[in-house]
Amino acid sequence: MAHQDVEVVARWIMQLVPQSIWTARLFRKDARWTSQQFLTTALLWSLGQQSTLTDRFEWARRQAMRLFPDAAKSGASYQAFMKIMVRWSDVYLVVFLQSMQRTICKQVQRFRGVHGFAVFGIDGSRVAVPRTTANQQRLTKGLNPNCRLRGRRRRRAQKQSEIPSIWVTMVWHLGAELPWQWKLGTANASERAHLLSLQDSLPEDSLLTADAGFAGYEYWASLIESRIHFIIRVGSGVHLLKELGEWQQNDDRIWLWPAHVARNSLPPLKLRLVKVQGKQGSVWLVTSVLSHQRLSDAAIGEIYRQRWKLEVFFRDFKRTFGKHKQLSRTPEHARVELHWSLMSLSVVLLDARLKRQQLKQQQRDQQHRTSVSGLLRVIRRAFDDGFRTSVEFFQAIRQAVIDRYHRASESRRAYPQRRTRKPPGQPNIQKPPPNLNTLAQSIKPLTLTSYG
């Protein structure tokens, strides 16, 4: 890499990391690592494509030394590097996430849609780890006691829980098309339980959309109490009530009030039921937005369809980025490796999004979504052949987008590994018994008001 190329890449690395981290002095005075070299090595180690973690570290360390030669000589031991990663990752990652969230709020266009909501999607996925003794002992906890699956699906989930892996629950901003927050757990972790802790990171006037796995009185009531609107798919396993009490009755007005909740004198949830037509049949959605002026049925269906962007991100992260299986042989290192892999991909996607916003409106419309594979090719070229100027390098990042030509629908071949999922059916909607109608007169329902 020529000297001029080094300056181009070093300038780009400086833009990825918040200035508050660059200036922080967290290490001892006699430490061989500086914050600048450590963070550069950590990011490049996560972006590396070498077959082993030690090879990735050696490559990342050499690049960090080349990019910032004026700093003190960095440590040469991979074991020492991982000790620092385990100790300081939680501190650095929190600062990274907070800085990224502030940047998304202030600089990313379409942060709030025309309806005024900051719309987020949430979903979970498993990432495999090696079958070492340490990983099997600490990451395979068996089936979650709160699992509600039955029959064949329960047996399949039991097998999945016995495979050493890490569960990732991701909150994804749909308008910015960027990760917002995530949480890691063992193979049997509950994504609904993760929701209770992740909801604290959402800004004011947030709307959360999720699939049928996030249904439940406890979770919906927690979102309403936190003043977070939601759009969640429901199926035949959800029991809803209509014409409860003497409150205002509408065709799409429903209540969630399980029997055990009513016995404890907890309030019912006043919600709105929306039916939209999907490719494979009708989809039933429950939302806390009661006003049709604030969100129409068509807008609710469109927001739920955009949740698929999070599924695409998981596919890009696992397959395109090559992180479907972590390489670390201990749970502590696997957790750090996964955190930094998610963070490195998030910051380069954010940087590409900000650079694309500098284009004219017509060019942005023609080039809509960032291509993860194209972006990774640009980054690899920067370290191999290099770019002579920053303008050339940044232009290549802006042009790393998904092409817009129409693709024919792919045939669904009957692969042995392909699972045929039965879509959730229509929710069970009934009229309440007389005792619930009587009790409803003395309890005010829990709901979220919306203008319009």
C-alpha cells in the first residue's frame, strides 16, 4: 500500500470511530497498546476474512501499524489482545452504540416517517460456535422453560437448543436501514425477554413491529407503559375479546385480557385489529395505534412488510459477511467476537449511508440500498490495491449499492433441509363471559392515545 493510499484509508478509519473514543485514555501509561491502535485493530480484526482468528489478528495489527506509524508500538500477542478485548469491549461498545444512535437521529434522513414515528423492527437469530467443551457447557442450556411449541416443532427446538450457539436479538431501524441495538444470550434465550431490556433504548414516539413470536400480555403492557406503539402479528394461539364492557365499540376494536390477568385485577389492553393480504394469505396484525388518521390499515401493512429488511440483514451478516459461525473456542471470546462483528458491519453501513446522502436526490432514488457484498469488496480493495484519493475511495463506497433490475421469482425446490412453515392462522376472537363484562366496568383499560 503506497503512502498516499495509507492516508486515504487512515482518514476513513478516523471517521468510523467517535472522537470521544479516540481521545480516551483507558490503558496504563506503560501499555504497549494505544486506544487508536487497539480500536483500529479490533475493527479490522472483525472485518477480516482470514480462516483463523490469529491470522485475522496478525493482518489487522500490521494494517494498524501501517496506518498509524507515529503511535507507540502495539502489542504483538493475540492472547494479550483478547484479554484487552474481554476487559474493555463493554466500555467501547456502549460508546460506539450511543454515538451511532445519535448520528442516526441527527444526520440520517427518513429517521421519522411521514406518520411521525421512528419505526423499528425486532427479531432474533442464532449464530453457531465451535463444539468445544467450554461452549457446550455454558451455551447449551436445553429448551427454554417458557417455550410454547408443541409436537414436531417442539422436538426441533429441543435439538436446536442442544447445539452450542449464541442467540442475537436485534432492534433494527426500518427507515435508516441500520442496526439500533442488540442483545446476546445462550441458545435457549427468550427474544421476548430480551425485548423488555431493549425497549429502554428506543427514542420518543417509537413504533415497534415484530412477528408472532412477540405476542403476550406482559410484553404488550410493558410497551404501552413505556409509551411505545407496536404492530405485532398474531395467530390462532392468541385469544382476543370483542365487545367488552360498555366502552366505545368499533369494528376493529379488540381487547387482550387473559383470565389470569383479570383475576389479579390488572387492566385489559385496548387495541386495534388489522387484516392485510399477504402473498400466502391473510395476515392479522394487532396495533396500539387506534387512530386511522395517524396510521391507516394500508400504512400498517406496509410497515409490517418492511420488517423483512431485518431478515435480510441477518442473511447478509451470516452469509455475505461470513459470520454464520464464530471461531472462538470459549464463550467469553465468542461473545466478544460476535459483538465486534456486529459493530464493525454496523459502522461501515452507517458510513456508507451518510456518504450516499451527499448525492443529489435523483441519484439517491436510482441507487437505493447499500450492497453489503459490494461494500466489503471496496474495503478489501482499499487494503490491497488502494485508492489514490479520498474522492475515489468515497465514491466507490457510494456506488456499492444493490442493482435495481427486476429478477424473476426463484423456484422453491424441495430441498431436504427446507422446512415448510405453517403460517399463523386467524386469532381466536370471542365475546367475553358475563363476569368479565361486569369486572370491566370498574377497571380502566390500558391504552396509548394517538392524535387524529
